[in-house]
Amino acid sequence: MPYGRRGSEGRTGPLEYGGRPIREEGCLGQSILGFRKDYEHPQAVETARHISSQSYQDSMARPEIKAAFQKWSGCVKEKGFTYASPMDPPSVGKFQEGPVTAEEKATAHADVAASRVPTC
């Protein structure tokens, strides 16, 4: 019963496997909680956030990334959209609220087509 109560299929009473008690979250849940425990400290969260942010900034300076974004930008331009990078469309305010529009769908289609390798 590696999934604990989730895998007990509605059974009640103590969880056990092979005559041994199992924690409520099960073996899988216990291992996830154990793994996550070291990362619950505010300093660790801030360090991880910094590493993520810095690695993203570093990647944006790499020539291969710049070239890939230029290629992507050219591909979406062929579909009538002007964006410098794949991160631009989601940051556009009109795409963050309300129902999905025809323009948003067309932008998504152009994005997917531009992301195909080797050509758009």
C-alpha cells in the first residue's frame, strides 16, 4: 500500500501491509514529505529562487538561445504576430483574463508551429 489512504479504496481502520502499520500518507507520501522537508526553510526557498532566476538570466545571454528566439520570432511573424520571444504572449494582459479569444487561439497555434524543429 504505497499510496496510504489514497490507495486504500475506501477502507477504514488502521493501514497496514504485511502486518506492519503504514502511515496515513503511505510510503510514497512519506518519501515525498521527507524529500520536501529540507526545502521548507525560507533560506532554502530564497536560494532556489535565486538560482532559478539567475540561471534563466544566464540562459537568455547565450547565443544559441538568442538565435532560437529570433527564429521563433520570425516564424510567428509569418502568421501575423510580432513577439520577440516565446515569453511575450503570456505576459500580454489581454491573454490573462476572461474567456479564450480567437486571437489567443491563433497566437497559441502560431507559437506551437514556431516551436517545431527544424522549421516552422
